[in-house]
Amino acid sequence: MTRAATPAISPFFVVSDVDRSLAFYRDRLGFEVTLRQPDKSPSFAIVVRDGAQLFLKSEAGIAPQPNAARHPHLRWDAYVTAPDPDALAAEFAAAGAAFSSPLQDTHDGLRGFEVTDPDGHVLFFGRPR
């Protein structure tokens, strides 16, 4: 039997303001907005950059719960594969992105950096060393 493919996964982030999140992912991290549901509650959008895709949703009365808020030592909400994290970090810095952890070789065998979105979701961009 042929094994079925699963070529991607898309984290689903609850955010406080979809438009604010869209501006961050588009303007600071170079994602493209591929879907924006009309303004209503709940509000929904999808952003894509190469093979990385995120779903963003906000609803009145529902607060974001990023991992770092629940478990500071388990802070990543998404790992994004970046074959050249050095070049990507330079691109993000040129676009005004702030890093919550700088480009480095980590203690667990990775090279990369962290970015925290406006709602506290931590994304690690990198690769194994």
C-alpha cells in the first residue's frame, strides 16, 4: 500500500486582533495574506510564507493562550524550518522585526532564532546544526 503524503502542518493561533497579527506577519516576517474573512466575530485569516502557513482567529471574549504564558520553559508555539537561518534573521531585522532570542546555536543542536508575535506566540525559525 502506498503511504499517503502529509506535506505541511498549519498551527492555529488564537489572537486578540486579527488585523494587528496580519500586519505583524506580513510587514515584519514577509508572510502573504491568502485569506481574510470579512470583519465579524469570530475573525479568521491565513498567512503563508513558502511552506509555512498559520491560521489566525480572534473571537470576542477569548484570550490568546500561547505556550510561554502557560509553561515558560516550554515556550515555542511553532517551529518553522529555515534552511538558512542567518539570511532569514538578516531579512527579518531589515524589516524591523525584534527577536525574543537572537540567532544562535542552541543547547539542543539547532541553529536559529525566536520571534514573539503581538499575542505572545513564540516561533522558532531554524534548522538542525
